[in-house]
Amino acid sequence: MVPTWRIEAYVRAGAPVTAPVTKFGGQPVWLSEPQWPVNDAWDEPMRFICQIELGPVLGDVGRDRLAYVFVTHAEHGDETFFDPDIAFPEEGANAVIVQPGGIYGGSTLPRATGPSLYHEDGTEAEYTVRLRPDTDPDFRPQHDHGQPPPDDHDQYWDQITGDKIGGTPAFFQGDEWPDGGPWTLALQLDPNFQPFHLNLGAAPTAFAFVSPDAEQGRMLIQDT
């Protein structure tokens, strides 16, 4: 079994969240020098999505460390722009940066603030989360889903789907682990059913991963 924390609710922040806690939107709470990732193809800073406490995900190895998740994303009102490379871990259109002491191979700027989440109406979005501890079954390769007992696939799928911190990834387009693993799931998110606006595809699920030594991360998106 794999520990996981279900995201039961997003709690809108009444003031900027400046503590090193799991949150979505606002501005990153950097634990060391700022590393704002840049999409070199567009020469633009990426949009900050969230920061994730890694202690619950990695235990003592992740204690006092955060993973910061960024993605190339349109400004409010510009729905004509969409970069399909956001789906891939190695195309420079998304980023997971770990601090302190993490390794990130892409371009960064030493800026503390930048583009962040917004609501449908363009207003700034910042949320903490209410989490519920749970467990997921161990990862089962897709070619094993139909192995005995043959009637438990739906139960397995129901257990691993949904928005969560940690746990077992609910891949639905092949077992698409990023290269260079092993990797531990840090975040699984369906962006289409959130209080903030995040266009990552038609019916996507976003996955953010961190290495077990808490030194680096990757992001990928599966979409129908």
C-alpha cells in the first residue's frame, strides 16, 4: 500500500500565503534562491501552479523541502494560445523544481514572483488545501490490470483516481513514467474541475513526480 493524501477541498486564501505549505496559486515561498523557470522556445517565464510539501510524500528525505510546479500557460483572455509540449517531461514547457538542494536543468530567472494561477474572470487565485490521509494500492502495470482476480480492475481504478498528494498514479494512456526514474508521485490533478482556471487540455490529468532522494522532479500530462 502507498500513503496518499486526498485533496478534499480547496480553501481560498484571504491573504497571501507566505508559509512553506502545500498551496495552489499565489506566489512561491522559496526555500532558497528563486529559480523561476523559463520556456526557452517562447522566451517567457512559466506560470506557477502550486508548491507541495514533500515530507508527506517522501518521509524524512522530503522533510522541509518543497516541490514547485510550473507550466507554460496563456494569459487571461488569450485562449488562442496553447503549447502542446506541456504534456511532456523533457520539452521545456513545464517544470518541477525542488528546494533546497534540488537539480533543475532548464533555464531559470532569479525572480521571486511571476505569472500565477487565475480564476475564470481573470482575478488572482490562491488556495490552501484540506487533505485526508488514505492509502492507494501498489502500482499495477496496465497489462496486469486484467490478471486474477479478474473483477477487481474497477476497484483498483476507483482507489487510485482523483486529486491527491502522493499515492499511485492513475495512468490512462499507458504507463508513462518519465525517463530517468525511479519516481514518486507528488501530485495528481484533474485541472478541469477546480476553483481556478488551468487549461491543460480537453480532459487531462496532470502528474508531478519527484525523485526518491528529493533532488529533482518531472511533470507530464495525459489527455483524451
